[in-house]
Amino acid sequence: MKLRRIIAFVMAIAMTLQVGIYENTTRVDAATSGEAISVFYDTYTDKAMYDPGDTVKITVNVNNKSESKIKSLELQAMHLNKKVGDKIVTDCNIEAKAKSTRILKWTAPDNDFQGYMLEIVAKDENGTVIDEESVGVDVSSDWRKFPRYGYLCDFSENAKTYGKVEQLSKYHINVIEYYDWHHLHHQPLAPKEQLDSGVYQDWAGRNIYVNTIKNYIKSSKSKNMACMAYDMIYAGTDDFVAGDNNEHKNWQVFFKDDNNRGTGAFCYKMGDSPTGNGTLYFMNPLNKDWQNYIFNEYKKVFEYFDFDGWHGDTVGDWGDMVTADGQPLGYTDDGQPIYVIADTYKEFLDAAKAALGDKCISFNPVGAKGIIQANTSAVDALYTEFWPWDTDRNGNTYDTYNSLVTEVENSMKDSNGKSLAVKSYINRNATDGHMNTPAVMLVNAAVFAAGGNRVELGNGNNILHEEYYPHDGVTMTNDLSSRMRNIYDFAVAYENILRDGQTATDNKVSISDYATSTEGESDKIWTYTKKGNGYQMLHLINLLGTDNKWRDEDRTKATPTKVENLKVKYYYSDEVNSLYLASPDKNGGMTESVAFTKGEDSDGKYIEFAVPSLEYWDMLYMSSDEPTQLNERTNLEKSYTFEGEDYYKEKLAEGQADLQPGESFSFTMPENIVKGKYEVSVVSCGNRTKIGVAVGDNDAAYIVRNGNGFGMNQMTTDKLSSTISLSGGEKITISDNPDDGSGYGWVDKIIVKLVKTDEAEYTKTYEYPEGIIYRMEAEDGTLKDVGGNDKPQVVSEENASEGKYVNNIGLNQGSVSMVVPEGVEKGTYDLVLSYSSGTSGQVNIWVNNRCYKMNYTKTNDYWGFVPSVQGIGSIPVKPGDVIKVQDALDSCWIWLDYIYLAEPGTYEKADYERNYSADVKIDGLQISTTVEGYRTVYTLDDPDSEVAEVGMIYGLADYVSEDDLEVGSTNAYVKESKATENGILSSADSSTKYVMTMEFVKNAEFFNVKICERAYAKLNDGTVIYSDALNFSVYDLAENLYRNNKMKNKAAHDYLYDTIISAVNPAYTKIDFNIGNSLVKPE
């Protein structure tokens, strides 16, 4: 096969994924976690956004804690309240109590710039819904329509590049700010010698690794994420202005004489620098020399790194400035002098956009100073860092949620519809621990509802709390991380009614019994109304019991008081015939229909409806269209509501059960509910002091009522002081106070809510080691008994992961085997055991037919469970591999908690024992001037006739890794060449030499491309063994042969220079042929 066919194919395709992995984080329904069995524990898409018509791959991780086999997974795409396409049913057959991973596929529609919610339902063999899940999908051909910002700032040598990017992709981040990636602010691209060495230093002396940046970019583009190179738009460090006659001094700005913020040159001390470059000196953005200089510097950057654009930064407003000769910074179109740097932004940004061509520009006017200049410029995306003491265009401080919302709205108007990225350092004073969940969630609710986006997530699963990004060590709790997954899914799924041309309205809203505000006042429910794209929207943001300030320096903000059964009246401007509710706080953000009634009073036409609950943010959206058929909701509900009038038929009052003294009514729980502990609440009014609640024929328990008034406005919600045990089909009876039978009142509804299953999941917090990418629990594996006195068994242990481990794994006891799940990325890992043992020993770890030996040390002296970890390094692993663990010594055994995969590098590379005698290796490379191609010579040793097939596997090194070079690879850029008798060079005894020849494509591009290849031999039992891999280019090979005079004659020697070397490097100096290197002198 000719390599030109691969080149022609590959050159037409964009860069592929960098192989890598990162720790998985779980996405759960934050509002209901722990209330009921959930079989889904992490669902995500393979990219941050998709082009129309793309195939969307959805990874669904399942832990089937139910008692039923999961027979199928059903996927239904929804666009707002409308089904998109047919339901996709995938048979899966996941047994009860089993874990598994499934990859679902969905084809994105042809409509561009649309958000979708993919609703996934797990059903048993009877078609009963066990659980449901959802994930958002953004189908947009350009990130600038719906930007979702993230950041990267770890450019160390061993940064988990693909893993960090993949984690951000789970939040649908589609544009990444590369913070402090540069060498120096005025010289962002490091000198050539440092770039060639692979590492350079930033101003603070941090090592920045070239390949880390390139791998980040490659990984990001594989996820459809844009990459923006961060830098100041107008700053140089000390070296840039050093020296008395330095022309750069003429580009600087200086404090104006009447500016009380400072004197002399405008500069800012960042910190200590080992190279003396710790101070920023600011240039005049309108100075043409500075513009030409910095634009050319970024052209160099874009030639070397495949960034998509430049993200410019500033340091806010420091008052009036002048040039080096005391003149204004410039003049407006009408001749007015410019002294404030913020007034230079538009002209500078327009010039940058013109100079940098198709590269994108985003920009941060810190403190929103100059934000109108930025919004009306040619920037591709809006972005602002807010501080609570700065003021807006009307003189109001940016210290409340409403101030952020107002700026999002104004920026959208300024820019003809662009969505502002809001950066705000919420828990600014924190130095360790976790972010305060309500503070984060309320900012996000306000900004997303207004049509903005946030700058907060980065470096994998980290979050910003202050302005220096590398200090992002104040982390999210698991609960906050789950909520953030939900709210970002929500923002994607509903982007077409959140930030697709919507405008704020002033529709009147009232909520019975609760104070409301249209401006987000403290301790009220914020009612925020909008319209657009054929819908009216009502956002309910909960500030009950908390304040309206977004800044929460010391993490003291209170969680808003969750409320239920809100009676809402909304005065509509356009006709309403259908109403829907969606919230990131419940039901995975999925839409549900809401019943309503219409009315009219002196304030206008209105609809009235009930909102079941409000935690942080609920969104109601309505249309003049008739209601649509939504996807089926689960019938394994986490709570149940029974209307009193449906079960009490004697006497009704306004649709409520008018329960008389001594009376009762009953209802039956659905058959398919989860057996467990339930909380029972009754919504009622009247003067009775108690309400009886009885299960089956048992004696009643009593709810003590807190009210004594009559009427709908006197309803109270009261619940049993303790939970009751329920299972499917049981009868519940609601009765009047049996003590004296004298109570009166109406019963509106009964709410039965699951709080704990009878088989509660183990909930002890377990501290896992850092660096876990994939984890496999020993108790989920297959135990094998070898007939000894003791045998492997699952043991419950409070201090173990998931509360269990497997003991007695040894030669005289048995082994445990685990299958690597489908969700694991194929690659090379450190394989680590979390174990406990009362003695030191050695363990056998098989990965398929390769057996590795690992020494371990005892963890305690008394055979208690005291876990430790030990691992083996650089182990190739892929989905479907079987990993078996068994102690290797007769007198020892270990207890295994779990095994996990981590980035290679911590443990020494392990060798494995061979159970076959065959071997294959590459002998070397040649160039044939006759065939005009290169030849790979390789040798097969097969003393026991074990080999059925031999050959070569190859690809282009920029598109494949060594791990991709395997028989049957799914990488489209990997090719196999099976050897034939025509490829045999020689054969002696059990050794056979083969040759594979690849013809040249005679151009510099081909000669310089890196090729990766290795030999393989397929054994009779199906095992495949491989040689070490070679990475080379034809140019490197030719240059080595030419420089060392290794060709057989002058014509062949000259061919190397004339055809290959000079095509790649015309400046290469010719070397005369020396025939002596090809002669052998007799002894």
C-alpha cells in the first residue's frame, strides 16, 4: 500500500483527539439526590457543541441499584416543549445491582444554533420506568452565538491535558481562556531556543511546557472548543522599557498632573520575578507603533500555536492619563481630547480585529469601565470582570444580582444581541475549603436568566474565587459540582429562550403569601419576566431568607428558604394557551406541563397556576400554541400528591374535601413505588387540631396542625413528626381528629415523599487518593474460589470505598477479576491497587494474558482493614480488558478494596511475563532510490510455530499514538499491511526477515511528516504481540544516511540531497560522497 493514499486522506481531515483521561465527576439531580433509587450516575456528551447533522455520542454510566433488570434505555430529544425526531430505543440488559456503561448515539438536526434536552429513560422488562436522566446538547456551528467560557492555567509538564478538557466539555464549555500561558506580556511567544527546548518561563518563573499547550489546544479542538490566548492589550514588563534611549518609553502612558491616583509612569507591581519582570508598564492603546508591535507579536503566536484568537485584558480605570510628552492619548471623531484609557478601547479593538484577520477577539474591560466601548467594537464575544465597588453607566454600584442582570441586558442592546460573559469573584477571601453553594448558584441563576454566561469553571473541575487563576484551590463540593452540571445542561438546553433575542418585560406577577420583587430585593421571590421567540418567560429566583448581594467574601450567605405549592398569578401580554415549567434544581431540568386557569380583573388578563416548589431558580415559559405532548415522565416518582376531592365524595367546598367530624377517606399508593420511609404532609385549613394518618389496618398516627382559620388563604402544610414505612399498593387513610370528633375544615391535598429506601445506599464519605481517572470496585468483580480453606468473599467495612472490600485473594484462596468498562479511554495508565494486608508479599496482576508482578508491603500487624495503595506503571488498557488480581505467594494473601487507573508516571514501568515464545521486532529502515521509497525491515522469531499472521501497522504520528497502533484499531488514521511471501527477505530456522516498502510522494510536506509504525504478529490463539514503535520522518532518515555516507554509490547519495533533503531544507550544505564508508577492508 502506498503512503500517498494515507496522506491524501489525512490532510483533508482536522486534528484528532489527543489520547488522555481525567477523573470522572458525577452528575446527579442535586435537588433529589438521596431521596430515591437513581440508576444513572454520570451522563455526558463527547463534545461541547456540535455542527448540524453531527453524530452526538452520549456516555451513560449506570449503577442499577434497583431490583429489576434494565431492559432498555430510551432516548427522546426535546427542543423546549417539542419532541424532536423519533424515540431511540437501545436494548441493554443490565442486571439488578450491576454497573455498566452504554454509549448512545443521536444525530443532530440540520437547524443551526439550537439547544436540545436529551431525555433518557431506563425501563425494565415490563416496560416500567425505573429512572430517568437528561443531558443538554448545543447544536451550533460557531461558538460565538452561545459562548460558554472556561479557563486553563496549568501548563506543567505532566498536566492532564485531555482529562481537564474533557471535564470542561461535560459542562459544555466551548471557549477556553488560556490564562498566563505567555512568556512575557509584551513578548507572548518565547524565544526560539526556549521553544525548541520544549519549556519556557513566564514572568513569575513558572515553567510553561510547549507540548502541554499544544496538547490542550489539540484536545480542545477535538471537543469543538475555541482556544483564546490571554494577555494584556497594553502592557510590557520591565525589560520592555529598560534603558534610557528605549523608544518604547515614548509609547507609555503617565498619570495626568491632576490625577490623584498616582504620579509618573502608569505601572502595576504584579509580584517578585526571577528575571526582574514583575512590573507591568502600560502603553497607550491608541499609539500606532504599539498597535503594530503587539499585533505582530500575536501574528507570531498564531503561526506557532493554533489558538483561535486573542483574549485581551485590562486593569480597570485609574483616572486621566497622558502620553510621554504630556499630550492626550488621542482625540475623538469630533476633536475632543481623550484622557481616560477606557475611551480608547473601541478604536484599539477594531484595529486588532482588522490586523489579525480571521482570528477572534474577546476583551475584558475590568470593572465594566469602557464596557460600552467594548460592546460596540468589533470583538467577537463580550466579557467583563465585575467588582462590587465599580459603578454602571447610571452611577449604580455593581454589588447586587440585579446590577449584573441590568448590565447583561444593556450589553445585549449595545452589541445587537451578544451574550455577556460575567466574571465575579464570589468567595474572594477564601483560601481553602469549598465554595459556598448558595452564593454560586444564585449568581448563576441571575446571569443565566438574564441571557448572560459565566466565567468560573476551569482546569478540569475547578472554580475561580479570586483573580489569580492558579490560586483556584477553593473547590466545589460534590453537591455544588452536581448542581453546576445541571445548571449548565439547563443553560444549553434552553438557550433559545434564555439568550436568543429575548427582552425584559414588565408583566405583573403576584404570589400568594409571599413577598415578591421585580428588582431582586433581599428576602423576596424575584419575579423576572421576558419574552422572545414566540414565548413569554417568568423566572422565579428565590431570595427568601437570604440577601441580594452577589459578593460573599467570607462564605456566610444563607441558603434561600425552599418553598412549596406557590400560587402564582401572571398577567400576560400575549395570549397563553400552554404553560411549562423547567428548573435546573429538579427533574434534571426537563420540561413539565403546568395546568392553569384564566381570569381578568382591573389589572388585566391573567393566568393562575401552582408551582410545586422553588429552591433556587424555576423558569416558566408559555405560548399561544396549544399544549404539546411531552416525553413520558417516570412512574417511579420521588413524591406523590393526592388531591383530597378525588377520594372524598361526600361534600366538596371549592374543589377541596370538606372533611366532617368523624369522617375519613382513603387512597392507595401506586404498585411500583420504592419500598422505604416516607414523609406525609397534609395541606388543609379549619379548626381541627389533629389529622389522623393510618397505613392499612394499623392504628393512626397524628399530624398536629398549626392553623385554625377557614378558607383557601388559611391553608397550612403540616406533616407527621416521624416517617412511615410504605411499599407499593398500601392503603392510606386520612381521618378527622378521633379524640373528640369535633373538628371541621377542608383538606386540599396529601403529599407523600420518599426520604429513605429500605436498602439505603452506603453514604459514608470516603477520601479517595488524588489522580483517580477510572475506578473499579473489587466487590463488583468476579470471585473465583480455588478450593482452599478460605475463599474470596465480599466483606462489609465502614472504612472501605463504597463500604465493601474483597478478602482472601491468594494462591490457596482464589482471585478477583474485573472487566474494564466501555467508558474507559484506551491508553497507557498506572494501575493502582487499594489493598490491606497483615504481611508483605507479592501479587500477580493479569491484564488479559499478560502477568505483572507487584510487590506490596503490610499495612498493619493484626490483619485489620487498614488500606494503602501500591501500583505498577505504564500499563496499556482498553475497554473489555480483563484485569485479574491474586496473591503470588503460598503463605500470603491480600484484601482488595478497588483498583484504579491513573496518569502514568508515579510508578515504575512494569515488565510482564510472557506465556509464548514468539517475538517480532523492527531491525531498521532503508531508502531505495530504485523504487523511490523507504523500506522497513523486521524479523519474526517463531520457534514453536505459534504465529498465524505477521505484518506492519502504521500511521502519521500527529494523528495516532503508539497505543493506536494495534490490530483492528478503530482510529481511522491507522493502517495495517499483512505480510505475504513476496515480502520475505530471508529465512533461517525459526527466524524470518520481512520488508515493507512505501513509495514516496515527492514533496517537502511528505518528506517532513512524522510516521509512526510497528510490527505485529498474531498468534494461533488470537493473541497479538507487537514490536516497539518507531517514530521518524523520511527527511530524518535521509539526512542520517546522507550525513554518514551510508549509501552504496554516489548516485544514491546525491539522490538523497537532490530529491529529499533540499526539498525540505534548501539551506542544507551539500556533502561529498565518501566511498570508504561503503567498503569493507579485509583483515
